[in-house]
Amino acid sequence: MVLCPVIGKLLHKRVVLASASPRRQEILSNAGLRFEVVPSKFKEKLDKASFATPYGYAMETAKQKALEVANRMHQKDLRTPDVVIGADTIVTVGGLILEKPVDKQDAYRMLSRLSGREHSVFTGVAIVHCSSKEHQLDTRVSEFYEETKVKFSELSEELLWEYIHSGEPMDKAGGYGIQALGGMLVESVHGDFLNVVGFPLNHFCKQLVKLYYPPRPEDLRRRVKHNSIPAVDTFEDLSDVEGSSSEPAQRDTGSCDEKAQAGEAGQAAAEAECHRTQETLPPFPTRLLELIDGFMLSKALFTACKLKVFDLLKDEAPQKAADIASKVDTSACGMERLLNICAAMGLLEKTEQGYSNTETANLYLASDGEYSLHGIIMHKNDLTWNLFTYLEFAIREGTHQHHRLLGKKVEDLFQDAYYQSPETRLRFMWAMHSMVKLTACQVATAFDLSRFSSACDVGGCTGALARKLAREYPRMQVTVFDLPDIIELAAHFQPARPQAAQIHFAAGDFFRDPLPSAELYVLCRILHDWPDDKVHKLLSRVAESCKPGAGLLLVEMLLDEEKRVAQRALMQSLNMLVQTEGRERSPGEYQCLLELHGFHQVQVVHLGGVLDAILATKVAP
């Protein structure tokens, strides 16, 4: 039985649910929806950091799931589906998105984070309408999200492990299922309960109302808001969408005397006003406004890092804005506003006791964190931010803008811009150290490198990647090769580790000096800094140093073959225009470069973060 009339609009359509979730299937089946289940094959590897909000990530994942199914069915099926529904549910706490746990220890860490705290459950939903024209698939996407606040009770160790050993957390986002045993952990729910289960049915029905029952003129004149599900009698007065024109139905709402009194001019004016109202009510540009204001959010984050706000709050009790202001010598009112926006961005938690760091801030924003991004943030604040004010010039001229920033001609980019003083040199090194350390483990384990007994990290800077390679491959001796000024400062970044004996530092210019001998050469975030002529020169020098069978490991941010889709890589490519003489490249472009210099058997691995890895082997001429 169909309880909701809007669901009835889909009864004669071929509806596909792009999800294998039994919970979503049960919710929609109970509502009377008839549908096929075709689980999506979309690999959920979107870069979370590229989304301004968690719900943006959930909606994009839902959309990609639905589009993958729509395209696959169109190619392999004789009949294109009419509607494909995609959904993605995520759990967020303290600014972190909690995926499904990988093992019991991971489940314990997740549930411990949720214990005694409130968290948000977001479900992104995409409704894809499909049609086929001349064997080409045409899609129209409608998407939305729902947020529900859930608070856990304080959980004892015994209860935590009892629940984990039940096995239920292992296939659940956030490590729990509220509709089953996980319900015993929940103290309160604010919002749609079904959203936490996996699908926001109420919001879904409201979305169908917007799609199949546009506002009528009299509703617009009365300023009636269609943000709720209309009553059954309202639907009975409307013509079926499939069998009627696209114009809204007109109804006689006044007496003949009233119409006569109004006159034809009044009626025309009312209709014109209605038409004008319809034309001036486009979808509200929420995402566009977020992009417009994005630079302000970035600068607020940069400023908080520069003032060491996250350092002051790391592992400390909540502090008031006035107390923080006095410690960093700022105004109390200004600091309070800065802290409030940081809390709104999910970087701080605000309570009656004051402000405290989220786990994200402790892990990535405090300057002394093991995976701190403080160095890269300061680099972007002190250099990239200023260079991007000249973006228009860079686009017009097609070259970097250091000469405008420095007020002089730049002969040697790195010496004149990045390394002009010990302070700027150290700032740049911290920036590179931050990014490499964050991704070093993925890089070192992307391929099996155990056949190489020696490696040379060309332009290896602080040695962060070298240490990870030495740790993963105890037989491997790793040489870090970089400019003398860099090698001199690299000691600042060398913790006492058992792998220290495997790592050696050698000073030199990789464009001029002989490269150290090695079986594996590593170029991590090097080639993208240079134009084609210098890339060819460096690859030629590496090839000359290689014996047949030697390897070359490239680590870069890859564009896709059509220079689209990967937003972070495209933005980095624009950044290269402003900052350096280089550019980002696609896997195909790198393969051509490598093969030209005698490297074959090219393998590409997408690391799932901000970087990708390419391994090639030198062959005999």
C-alpha cells in the first residue's frame, strides 16, 4: 500500500536504488516504493579535504554512486532506468568523518570518540532522472542532505567491547547501527531517526513534491511555502505529471462578482505578478556563496594558526576568549570572533566553559603534532596568499608572479623566492615536510620496492620520505640529495630513530652535479615545479645514472586525461602558474615522458589522498 501520494508518482517508472544497504531497501519498501537494487561500483575515494562541508562530501558521493549505475545500465541494458536513487551516510564528530571501521581496534577508537558526546549523521541523497536521446544518456540530478544530531551515553569499557564483539559495528559508518544493538548506546536523537538508519524518507518525499508538484500561481500569491508534504486532497486536484503540460494547473478561487470588480486589468496584473514571482525564484545559490566566501574562511584558519591558537588549546581545559587574547596579545572582541568562526568550521568546540580543540585541530593544526599541517599553512599564508593577488596577471601573461611580489626580476626561482633568507628557506622546508610526512606511508607502500637495496630521494628536502622508506625496507640504504643550504638545515627535522643508520644526506644541485648511485631514484613533488625543458633535462640525468632494471618512483598530483574532474589537482595546476614555472600533468603525459627517456613498465597507483604514485623501470637501450 502506498501511504504517501508522492511515492505513487514513481509507481509506473523504472526506479533503481544504487545501494546494497538492506536498511535503505527496507525504508523505501515500507513506504510503498517499487524499485530494483543495483549496487553501485563507484569507488568511494573522493578527497574529503576538497569539500567545504561534510554534507558536500556525502552529496557528491551519493551523486557519483547514482550516476555510475545510470551509465552502466544505459550501456548494458536494453532499457534505460527512469530514476536512479543514490545515498551516502556519514558520521562526523569534531570535524572528522568516521568511515566504517577496518577492524575491532578501529571500531573501539571510533566508539570511544563518540562516548558521552553529540555527533552529526549526514545523509546525502541524489535523485537522477534519466532519458535516452539517440542512444545518448541524458541525466538531470536533484540532490539534498539531511542532518541528525545523536548523543551517546558515557560508555564503559565493558559495554564498548561487548558491542564490538557482537560484530555489528564492522559494516556501519561510525561503528554503530542505531536500529539494532547500537540503539542501547544512544541517549538522545534530534532530527530524523530514519536518517541515522540510512535514508531520510521525510526529506525524500518533500524533494519529490518539489520535482513533481511545482507551486501553483495561487500558492505563490498567498506565499504558501512548499516545504512540507501536501495533504492527499491537494494531490487529487492536480493532473498527472506524465499526462499533462508542464504549466501549473489553474483553479477558480474567487466569485464572479469579485472578478468583475477586479476587472481585466487587475487580473492581468495578478497573473503578471505571479509569472514574475516564478521567474525570480531560482534555486538559492548556497554552494556558489560558499565559494565566494571561501577565501575568508581560509584566511581565518591561517590567522588562527599564525597566532598559535591551536597550540594554546592543545590538550588543555577549555579557555575563554579573553584569556586566549591576553596570551597572544590581541583584542578580546577580535579573538572571540575568530574563535567563533573556527568553531563554526568544526576546528574548535565551544561550550559554556570556553573553547577547546577538536581532534582535527590537535592532530593537524597544532604546530608540534606528528602530522601537523602548520608548516604548509604558514607557507600558504605568507607566500601563496600574496601571490594569488596577482592571479589575473598570471593568467594574462602565462607565467609566475614572484617578480611582482618581490619587486625585482627573479633569475633563480628557488634561490630568489623560496630560499632568499634562512627564515624563508626554513618556512618552505616546513611546508614540504608537512605534506610529505602526511603521505609518506602511502607512497612507501604503494608498490613492492623490496627488490631495491638502495634509493636516492632527489630533492628529498628534510628526509621525511627517506625515513619511511628505510622503515618499510630495512635492507634499503637511502640517500637524500638536495641543495647545500637545505641539507644544512635538514638536521632540524631528524628525530632519533632506529633507521638513522640507513639514511645519508648528500649536497648538490640535481641540474648540475652528479647524482648519487642508486637502484631506485625517487622524485617526490619535483617535476611539477619545472617547465618541459627542465623536466626533460632532469629525467635525462636520472636515466644516465640508472642501470637496466633500476627503478624510478614519481610522486605527483595527477590530472585526469581530459584535465577535469580532479578539483584539487586542477587548483594545484593553477597554483603552479602563479608560483613556479611548472604545471601538473596527466598519467598519459608522464608515461610519454618516461618512455622517451628509456623507462617502461609504467605503473600508476592512486593513493587516495592528495598524491599519486608512478613506478617505471629502466630498460636496456
